[in-house]
Amino acid sequence: MASSIPASAPAEAVRLAAAPAARAPRRRRPWLVMLGVGFVALLVLVAVAAPVLAPEDPIRQSLRGRLSPPTWEGSDRRAHLLGTDHLGRDVLSRVIYGSRVSLVIGFSSVLVGGILGSAAGLMAGFGPRRMDAVIMTLADAQLAFPFILLAIGIIAVLGPSFPTLVVVIGLSGWVSYARILRAQVLVVRSREFVEAIHALGGSFARVVLRHVLPNVLSSIVVIATLELARAIVLEATLSFLGLGIQPPTPSWGGMVQDGREYLDSAWWISTSPGVVLMITSIVVSRTGDWLRDVLDPTLRGE
Amino acid sequence: MRGFVPFLGQRLFRALIALWLVSTVVFVVMRLSGDPVPLLLPPDAPTSEILRVRHDLGLDQPLPVQYVIFLGNLAHGDFGRSIHFREPAFNVVRGYLAATLELGLTAFVLAAVVAVPIGLFSAMRRNTLVDHVAMGLALIGQSAPTFFLGILFILLLSLKADLFPTSGRGDWRNLVLPALTLGAFTMASIARLTRSAVLEVLHADYIRTARAKGVRETWVVAKHTLKNAAIPIVTITGLQFGTLLGGAVVTETVFAWPGIGRLAIQSIYDRDYPVVQCTVFLAALMFVVINLCVDLIYGVLDPRIRAG
């Protein structure tokens, strides 16, 4: 779960929370960023090429081949590298196909959150004071509440369909984008050249595209990366609770849930997707942190 | 204390707005989900009976009227009767509250007690192997999915090592794994925060002065460093307690812990709206109150922020 720190929290404390090592000599580590980006690219490749890479059909059941252990543990050297689950489905193939759900929902909801958040931030910054107050109060209210409870409620009621998941997970992350855009708009708005653009008949879009967005682009990239990690984990958590993409479509969270009953006898069912999920989450969020150090040190407030 | 009353008023106002928004969302979502009456009655119930139950529950009123009644009831602490348990929803939730508080407080205390010394030690021994290992673990703790951490703990510490029971509530041994799972994120955050707060302070002029005066190193750490690093630590630590409540839903489900998180999930499946409303509202209330307290503590500790 991502930490949610209400806006009302004193800025000093938030700044420190965001700074892994204040005043540490900042080492530029672009190769680590490249490693992270490379990992995500690999994951995308796996997701796209799943039909080629997966040794078997991920939803084909085989009652005779139930719960067979991974190759290195099994006595019979069947061709299941990571074993099979309680329905005899090949775990490796399911993990490979599961990356599709994680990535598609992850990227789509980051996109939805980014668009909604940016729009809200622009509206708050350029709009009348009252609109600003309403939007920022909404942001505070959302951060002032464990969003997962709300997400669970909404999805349980509306049904766990793909669009619902994307919108709910996207909505869970709009606030950071809104904040950063609003702040930038407030900086730019009071500048004389913006007034000059208005006076000369320049358009609103011009101000946004030429003077607001370029200044926040790197921050947005950083936020989007961190949000991607959060979205993937949130999707997996919802799937684990039975509120994600429904079976038989394989998803990492759902697979961990499937294997829960068999932890004692067939540990590999839960562990394989779980470890992949964990690595993904750690690598992506670390990449976000490193990107922040490289692209936008101001986000950590130094 | 000039400026403190407006500061207090503003924070209180925000807290009320947040509560109102949460309850409105709850109302809208619950009404979107359809009619609970068929769940209450046998499938062959006569229409007159259905209408009677609808009337009893106030579901035959127009939506705005229902909304006003809903808000009025909330203000009185009346969350309606549980459909599943057939008693007032608040009584049901109250029965589960103790388990959640027990788990949440244990996780929180565990996290703080473990993390602050680790963070401090990491900062003092900066860039040593210990520091790297501790911060590496903290990073994993911060980004690992809570539910999978729980599964890993069950697999390794309960099934393989047989140290703790896998689920349920009982003596302290039942509490260890859920508290570790729930507290992992908080622990990691506090450790990292403590480290950076201490590092920040270690560079301050007054630390150099203290050292130059010949103050003993332990005293420098205890008095000058920790005391000054405490403000951000206290703030974030307090806020973390609020986020724990969200994690409780997942942790309680993994460990079959009989708290309000698991109750909420179960009630959603049962379409037991009054109980869901009540849990969500109480969770929001706790969250908002905690945030308010943290803000106020901060306002007292650091008068500068009252101006801002």
C-alpha cells in the first residue's frame, strides 16, 4: 500500500518522509534507472509474447496432473517447471499470462489517474478560488481515508469488471498529479509574461502546453512510475480478495489466493506469482525513486 | 498561543468535511448496489410483504429524503440494523472493534519500537554494511504487497518453522504474524524516516558546537539529535497509524483475524449495508481523529506551521 500523507500534514515532515537520505551526496545512478526500465520492458515483452513463451494453455485443467511439484522438487520429471495448481494448470504459464492483467490494468489506471489528476490540477490552478478549494478539499478527504476500503466497497457493488477496476484504481491515484500541476500553475500564473500572453490574445492551451507542462513533465514521469507500482499492487490485492479480474483469467493476486489452501502441501502455487509480483513492485517503485533522484531532485525537497 | 484557535478551527472544519464526503460516498455506493429487500425475505414472499419491509427500511422514500435521514441517523450514531446479524449495526461492529484495535496497536507499537532504533543506528553508521542491509530490507518492506508478506510469513514461520499458528485470535502467539504483516510497511517507513531525520540533524551547527564543546557522543545523540529529529518522526508515525487501518482489511483476511476489516469484506459479500456503512464510517472517524491529533501535536511542537 502506498503511504498516504494528508495535505494537512506539515510540509517539513512530508519532505523528510520523501527523502531517503537528506543531505547525502547525491549519486547519479542512471544505470540503475536503465535496469529498472529494462525490467519493465522485459515484462511488457513477456506479456505481449505470452502465447509464444507460455509452455501450456494457462486455463487448461488436468485432473490427473493436479498439484504436481516444480521440476527440481518432483520425482517424476514432468515438464512443469513451476509445477501445477489445484486444477492441474501449469503455474509458469499462468504467471506469464498473469503479467497481462497486471500490466494492462496498471498502465491503464495510471493513464486514467494521470489525466483526471492533471485536469483537476489545472482546474484548481486556473479556476476560481472556490473551485480550487473544492478540489483540494476533495484531495485531502481522499487521502484522509484508507482508499482500499472504498475501492472494495465500490467494486463489490458495481461488479469487478475491467473498466470498473481501471477507474477505481486510477481514481485512487489522481491526487499527486493534481498537486504538482496546481503548484506549477500557481507559480506560472502570477508571472508577467503569462498576463502578456493573455493580453496579446494567446490561448489558454498555449500557456498550459508551453509554460506549465514542460516544467512538470519530469515530475509527472516520476509520479507515474511510482503510481504504476502502486496500481499493480492494488490490482493484485483486489484480485487476492476476489474483487479483481475473475477466474479463469490468471492474475497474480488471484493465483496467490488459489494457492492459500494448499500452502502446506503445494507451496509453489502461491509463491511463484507472489515472488514475481513482489519483484515487480520493488523494481518499479525503486525505479521511480531513482528517476526522482536523477530527473527531479526537487521532489525530494532539497 | 496566538493563532492557535483559528488553526484548530480550520483543521476541525477539514476533518468534518472529510467525514461528510466519506459518508456521502458510502450512501451513494450503497444505494447504487440495488435492493437489499429480496435478500431479507424468502423468495416466495408476497408483494405486500416486500412493500412492508421496504417501507420499514425507508426504501420507499425519495433518494434525497433517504439521504437526509441517513445523515441525521449518522449524527445520532444510528447506523441501522444489520441484515445478517439482526441487531443494530453499531453493536455488531463494536464487537469486532477490539480485535482490530488490538492488532493495529500491536503492529504500530512493534513497528515504532523496532524501527526508530534501526533508523538511528543506520544514520550513525551511515554507509556501512549494516546500514545498507537495514535500508535494503526497509525498501523491500515498503514495496512488498501486504497480502503476500502475510502468505510468506505463514509459509516460512508457521508451516515450515512451526513457530506461530497460521490464523485466528488467541494468545500472543496468534498476534505475532498478523502484527508483523500489518506493521511491515509502517516499520519500513519509520526506519527510513528516522534515518533521514537524524542525518539531517547531524549536520546542524548545534551538533557541531556540542561536539566542539566536548559533549560525550552518546549525549549528543540522546539529547541533541533525537530530540530535534523527533518532530518529523512523531508526525509521520502518527499518520502511519491511520494508514494501518486500511492494511487491516487485507491482513485480517489473510490471518482470519476477527476484526472490523474482515467483517467489512464479509458484509460486502452478504450485502449487509448497515454494517458496511458503520465500519467504513467508524474507520473514517478514527482516521480523521488521528490525523487531527497529529496536526495538533505538530502545531504545539512547531509553532511555525500554524502560520502556514
